[in-house]
Amino acid sequence: MSAVPFLAPVVLEGRHVRLEPMEATHAQELAQAVRDGELWKLWYTSVPRPEAIDEHVTLMLKRREQRTFLPFVVRLRETGEVVGQTTFCNVDHDNRRVEIGYTWYSQRVQRTAVNTEAKYLLLGHAFDAWQCIAVEFRTNWFNERSRAAIARLGAKQDGVLRNHQRLPDGSFRDTVVFSIIQSEWSAVKNNLDYRLGIAGSQRGDGGRG
């Protein structure tokens, strides 16, 4: 078993991004990031409005205290700007399973290397440091861009949870579940290494996922 404490806050850094444990002091930067593209207007996502960022961050930090979430802000190494967030969530401590979710990015960094590298860093920490047996991804059936981005990571679709959640407008969400299991991580890592190598000289692939 790994000596790295499971779900302990950690800074994860790559060539393009730095993932920092979310703190209350990040609220203003997150509010600025979410305005780029007015991401909260996408009805099939749960991106917070700028005026609700403080409440959102408070909730994320409360869930971290409960050891069910580990939220990060995503910061560009080149400019130092915060351009989104991502989270380890829905944690199964006994079985060492986690989900990567609650992810969104400013519009200008979508379809760049940002998402790919952020997922690479999170997956590497989950499998290599925490020795997780599986990492899940979940998204709305109608979020076709997110579904495609998750599949490109190398995750496989497990199934669809129909009428899984009630949305704020009263409609029901069908949730598509993907996962990468421990035995697949080596091949997935090789694929992401290759894609990030290309992204070093050409604008890489990103998006919401």
C-alpha cells in the first residue's frame, strides 16, 4: 500500500498547468475564470455563476473536510492565471476508488493541452501514489463534448444511469459513467504521454470532462 496519505491535499504540476488545492482565497480568480465563455449558461452542466463562487468554494471545502472531495484550481504555468477547477470526488475509501469530476475551464483554454495534462496529473496521483483500483468519470448524456473528451483519455464506458439526478429546472439527468481500472493505467499513461508530447509543439486537445 502507498505511503502517500489517501486524499491528502497535494500540489500537482506539469508542463502546462499547476493543480493547487482549492482555498477560499481562490474565489475571486475562479469567478474571473468562469466569466470567460459564460459557462454557467450550459444547461447540462453544473458550473457556478460568478456571483455564487464564494458559496461554491465553501461547499467544496466543506466536502474536503468530510473527506469525500479533494478540489483543485487549475493554474496556467505560463501566465499564472487560474483557468478552471477539477476535483477528486465521490470517494470510496475502503475500496480506493475515486471519481474525477466537477471540472470546468475558461473557454479560451478549452481544446488545448490543459484538460489532457490536468487529467494526466490526477490519474497519475490516483494510481501511482494512492494505488487506486479504479478512477471514474461521469457526465450528462447530452454533454457530447465531455463524453468525447473522456473517451479520448482512454476511459471505457461502463453504462448509463437513467434518471440519475434531478436538475435545477426539474428535468432529470441521465449520467454516463466511464472508468479506467488499475490494469489499464500503463497503456492509458503511454497514450497521454504521446498526446502531451504532440501538444508541446502543437495546440493539444482539451475541453470539459
